[in-house]
Amino acid sequence: MNKHIVIIEDDQEILDLLTESLSRGGYRVTPLRHIRTFEELIDLAPDAYIIDELLPVINGHIICMILKSKPQTKNTPVLLISGDHRLEHVASLCEADDYLHKPFDAYHELPERLRSLIGSTEIVNDGNA
């Protein structure tokens, strides 16, 4: 089974690009332009979250802080993305696992960062199931 990535990005073009890139790279992707509830976001149980910092209703670092405070998601990697010059500072405040400044290479740099956070695209069955 392929690893699952949830992307939260309000710009539809960027969301489509990231979804295509990661899908081609072998990931199972759930693209979201917004979130309805945190429970819904947590219930998706991805292997990693990619979250845009500048969202219309709630900033990405707030989502990150909430995810990192929940037992179910505190160890799930969060990658913040933004064109904002304060991204490094904001990412450290919310304990994001990594960050990428826009624009970035969605077909090379993004998959490389994800591999460093969660390993290969497939979930390996170690025989303990």
C-alpha cells in the first residue's frame, strides 16, 4: 500500500500541481482546499501533512500546532509551505518537521523532502501484522 499524504492548499492550481506530482511519485494523496473539522483531518490518518501557511480561515501554523498537540497526530510529520519570508520562524514555533519556500520544484524538491520525513512511498509489511 502506498503512503498517504494530506495536502491543505487553498490555491487550486498549486493544489492540483502538488497532487499530480505526488501521485506520479507513488503517493496516495488527499487534496483539501480547506478543513471542516480537526476530527476529520485527524481521521484521515495520513503518513504526512503538507500545509500551506497562508490559508483564508486559519493559518497553517495553527493547524500544525493543533495536530502536534493531539496524541493521534503528534508524531505525524508536518511540512509547511509558503512564500512568506517568516516561514522558517513560524515552522519552528509550531514544531513543523520541515518547510519549503514557494516557489519550489514540486517534482523533485517536494518528493525529496517527503522521503526524508517518511521514507519510501510504500508502507512495508514487516511481518508483524
